[in-house]
Amino acid sequence: MSTRRKIIAIVDDEPSVLRGLSRLLHTRDFKTEVFHSGEAFLQREATDDVDCIVLDIHMGGISGIELRRRLAAMGSTIPVIFMTALDSPAVRKEVMEAGCAAFLPKPFSGHELIGAIQKATSHH
């Protein structure tokens, strides 16, 4: 009996981040889907099969925090791991209020990301 590979959505407006994180997660047997914006993720047909979202906070268009709020308003319970290069107490407060499974200031290690995903998806 085989188990379904977990689907991790990566949302970031930086192509190199999308490529790098996707490669890293593939080596750990995750299936990834990459989105260059929050709007692109919202256009995905259904999100029920997504196990976790790795989401940049500061992007062109809607922010990661705004995307999380919109998903919550739609009733989504997908765990979200926020990442940002612009860490501050105000950002951390906003992220916690929006609801997140983990917060990773950039740069972070692959080990930190994998650990956060495993913890987030074990409850989902």
C-alpha cells in the first residue's frame, strides 16, 4: 500500500526561490506546485489536496498575509509556513494574528523548512 506524496504549494515572486525550494522538497519526496503570486495561487481550481503552503510575505500584488486571510475567509485550514527576508516584531505579530504553522526568516536552512513542513502536515 503506497501513501500519497504530500503536496506543498510554494508561493513567492522570486523565481530562484521557487526553483530552489522545489528542488529541495523533491529530494525529500514531496510533490510541489509553484506559484509566482498570491493571485496565481487563488486561481488554482481547488486547494483541498494541498497539504501545506510555503508562503512569502512580501510580494508584488497581494501579500502573503492577505492571501492567508482570504484563504481563511474561504474556510481553508491548509497549514501555512510564512517566510520573509524582512523580519521585524511588527511582521511577526501580523503573521501570528493571520495564523501560521511556522515562521521562517530568510535565509533559513533546508533542515528548518523540512522540519516545519513535517510538523505542519502531521496535524493536517
